Amino acid sequence: MERMTIVGLGLIGGSLGLALKAAKLSDIEIVGYDTDTSAAVDARRLGAVDKTEPTLQRATAGAGLVILATPIVAMRGVMEEMAGGLRENCVVTDTASTKSLVMDWAGQLLPPSVSFVGGHPMAGKETAGVAHAEAALFTGKPYCIVPSPRASEGAVRMVVGLVRLVEAQPLFIDAEEHDRYVAAVSHLPLVLSSALFTLVRGSPAWPELAALASSGFRDVTRLASTDPELSHDICVTNREAVLHWLERMAEEISRYRELLVEGREEDLFKHFTRTQFDRDTYITAGPPTRTPVTADVPDLGERFAALIVGERLARRAREMSKARSERPGEGRPPKAGRRP
Amino acid sequence: MERMTIVGLGLIGGSLGLALKAAKLSDIEIVGYDTDTSAAVDARRLGAVDKTEPTLQRATAGAGLVILATPIVAMRGVMEEMAGGLRENCVVTDTASTKSLVMDWAGQLLPPSVSFVGGHPMAGKETAGVAHAEAALFTGKPYCIVPSPRASEGAVRMVVGLVRLVEAQPLFIDAEEHDRYVAAVSHLPLVLSSALFTLVRGSPAWPELAALASSGFRDVTRLASTDPELSHDICVTNREAVLHWLERMAEEISRYRELLVEGREEDLFKHFTRTQFDRDTYITAGPPTRTPVTADVPDLGERFAALIVGERLARRAREMSKARSERPGEGRPPKAGRRP
């Protein structure tokens, strides 16, 4: 019986557990740990883990794979605390929304015999906690994989296998690129959504404004309901990139203001027409360029399976890869580029 | 047989038609007109109107109620063109997202015998056109009513009845207040959503960014897919208020930047905690203060019914009012306040 441990049983940790349980891995025990005992009890009750342990050390000792799904800033302490008790060749991955600092911490704190492979599932919702966990949370979503310099090939394969098992799309990227890119498509929308909400909420006319607000306001401010610890940790661990994009956003708002102030109505119309066209294209056709990188994935899935779960999982991995390669436009994450 | 005419058979005009048809008004013929013949054909085919007419004059002549649901800027020309042919005591209403200019046009262009009562259903989606129309689009949504100074009491009642029939919540407000308020909760989110999309879309790294973008980016940029004519018309007809809120938004972004630059992590955490709490409260509890204004609404609905549809509708209006008053938290739109 191999042991896989999830540390941090919130929305993401709980959903990973449910997705892994749904994959019906044989000979794998999924162990959970959370500093919040009631979260641990809930995760067990909801079937996200097979068992829980009362301490981090007991939960991680002997595990072949440890998944850190705690708040970002807390990961440093978790690594420090569990480092001494990890088994030789243990693979550690995480789910943090920012990668550079987490990779640094892993490099400093985990023993050389352990392979760290950073991860970031591009999935979530504004309702935190294991009660909102879903097995299908990651289905079809990009899942960033950031191997550390000293991670073994086998460790990388294992994390790719994990990503495939939860039906996400593996996307290799380096930590700095990751942080600059997600600052644009994830952290900027988060801060903007919060800023829009706090601005309007802070108006003396808020009761009247709220009465008039409809689905547009609700959707654009949805991310203002994000778990505050996550919002805080993102801003603190990806500060420079978030600041960069906030600055650019202020400039973009100025561009719109100029169009209005100068009364350039025709330009405004052309601009909105182009914007609608581009967004509709993005929504219906998906990301613009995709470089096939899945040529060897069935093989990777197979080898991961052989590593810890045997033939049954290997069969499932092959089926999944096949199903995915038959769905056009999926399973082919892009090669990450250079400029943010 | 009384005649009700909808001018402009897009998403809003078409949805009003479907909602009115769903109310099964007897002795009322719903006539439609659109400069785009194929939209008119579709509206007829989808059952949003009973018949269409080939010209604006033919569609509006003899109508007891005319609903203008064209793009905002086009309303001026429509009023000018139909003014001469409207029957005595005709009631004209509109659905424009901005009210001040539309009220001015109505005052200047419609004959004194006609009552204009401005309207604005706070409902919509980013997919334009009658093909996306839904009878339930207005259900439970605020519907602003802005009577012109010379509108008769009966005309106001008729528009309140219309709002009730489409199951929306009537909310009396003056034109300038309306425009300042919706600039905050509707037009600012629209411009912001577009600006976020154009900023990120314009990055040289767009292919990589798009591959990483998930539901958060999609939701916050949803309004960038708004019909460009609507976005343009809103900015042009509510320029000052939109500029005011864009300026304030730029200041709000600066506040967030300062928190980051100064490394005030605890303040940042408190701030996000407060924001999440406030938004969750708003989402679960609805707008903060509501002043009951519906005491005489069953009566209004009844009188409207008597005006043009007879007893059967009056019964339905009573039932609807009753159902509404039994649902807590609904049917009590707030009294609009003063400051934006």
C-alpha cells in the first residue's frame, strides 16, 4: 500500500482528494492533514481522504507523494516542519497560486533526497473550504508544472500523472514566467474585482447603488469574494508582478478616459467592436496558438502508473490520453513564451 | 383590440415581447418593428410579437403604448419620425441604459398629447439579438421608471403595470440620479471589463496568457463581449458620469498599489477580509436598506389592467402582487437617495 498525503484540506486539497478518489486508485492510501481539525473531519466525511492524521509528521512520514495545498505563506512553515521526516525519494508538489517564492523555499528547506515539483491548478471558485470541494474542479483546466532543478525525471512524471488523473491539462512553465503571466490573467482580475467592489461599496449612495446593481456588477465583482488569505498571500508573494499589471491597468483606464474626454466617438465604437470580436473569438475558439506537446504523454502516464499504482491505472491513463487526443483543441497546452 | 408596439426587436425588445406574450393578455395585439427586417421576421417566428409592420409609422399609428427598445442614440431619430403619427394620449416608454438625454429628446420631440415615461430594465446579457431573448429576463430585476414632467398619472400606472407584467421590480428614480448611479454599478464595470480584456489581449504574451486564463478572467471580462453599439451609446450618452467613476476607479487602484508598495501586509489582509465580508453580505442579504413603496401597487396593477386589458389581467396582477408580497425581501425597491 503506497501513501499519498494531502496537507491542507480546503477547496483545492479537498477537490484533489475527491478527484483522486474518483480515479479509484488501487493500493494507494490517501492521507489528509489540516491544522483545522474540523476541516480534517469534514474531508474524511466527504470522502476526500481515506484517513487523517493528527500531526503533520505522522501524515507525511512514509508518503511517496506529498501534496501541499495550504495557504501560500503557510507553505514555508510546513516544509520546515515536515522536512526531517520525509522518506528518501519522496516527491513533494504544491498547489500555490504563485511559484517563485515556493520554489525558493523548497530549495532551501527540503532535503536533497526529496524531489520538489511545483504545481498550480488554474481552477478555483470564490467559495473556500472543503465543503465546496468538487472532484471535477480541475477537469479540462490548465495545471502548471514547475519542476525544481534537482527534481528527478520520475518525480516529474509522477506529478504529470497526478495532473492527468484529476483530468487537468499539464502545462510546463518556469516559476518566473508563471508568476508574471498569472499576475495578468488571475491576480489583476482579483485585485480589480475587489477594487471595483470596495469603490462602489464605499459610496454614501451604496444602498441606492446596490438596489440598481444587476448581474454585470455581480459577475465583475465575483472575485472580491475570494478567500482573503488567498488574496493577501497572492499580493504578498507576487508583489512586483501584481504592481506591474496594476500600473498598466491604470494606463489602460487612462486610454479609455482619453477617448471619452476627446469625444472620439467613432474610435470608441471601433474599439468596442474590436474588443467584442476578440473576446468572442477567445471564448469560442480558446487560446490562440497551441504547440502540441503531448506526443509522449501516454508513455509518461504509463510510467507514473507503473511507479506507484500498477497496470490498472496505466490502462486508465492510456484511455484518458486517447480520449483527450480525440477531443480537438484539448490536451495540447502551449509552449510558454518569453515576454509577459 | 388594443395595440402595443415594440420598436427595436433585439435582446430587450424581444424579451419584453416574450414576457408580455407569456402573460397572455387578452384583447391586446403586440406589434413589432425593426429596421432590420430579419430581426423582425425572427421576432415574429419566436412569438415575441403578434405581427410586424414594414414601417415605423404603420407600427406605431393607433398604438396605446409604444415601447422603444432600439439602441440609445437611435431613439432620437425614432421619436422624431413617429411623433406626428402617434394617437392622442399615447403612452411612450423606452428601455435605454441612460436616461437624461432620452428624457430631453422626448420633451423636445414628442407632441404634448403624448405621455413619455422613461424606463430601464436592469437586466441583460452579453449576447445581443432577438435569438437570445427570454421571457424571464426581467424576473425579479430592478426596473427603473422615470416619468417625464408632463406624463399623466394613467401613463405612469400603465408603465408600472408593464413592469409588473414582466415580473420586474419597479423603482422610481429621476433621470440624473439614475445616470449617476448606473454609471457606478453598470457602466463602470462594463468599461473596466473591456479595459482588462484589451490590456491582456494586447500583450505580446497573449497566447501564453490565454492558455493560463481560467474562470476568473472569463467572468471579470464577460462584459467586454457586450454589444459594441450599446457600449458606445452608454459612454456617449453618459459621458460625464462614466468619466467621474473611471477617475475614482483609478484612485482606488492607487490605494491598492500603495498598500502593496508600502508592504502593509496586515492592512492588506484586513482590507481583503472586510471586502469579502461585505460582498458576501451583499450577495446573500441583497441591497442594504429598503423602504417599502409597494403599499398601493396591487391597486396600480389593477387600474392599469382596467385601462387596457380588463378583468382577467387585473386578477393576474393581484395574484402576482400577492405572490410577491409573500416572498420576503422582494417587491420592496428602495427609495432612491441623493448622493452618487
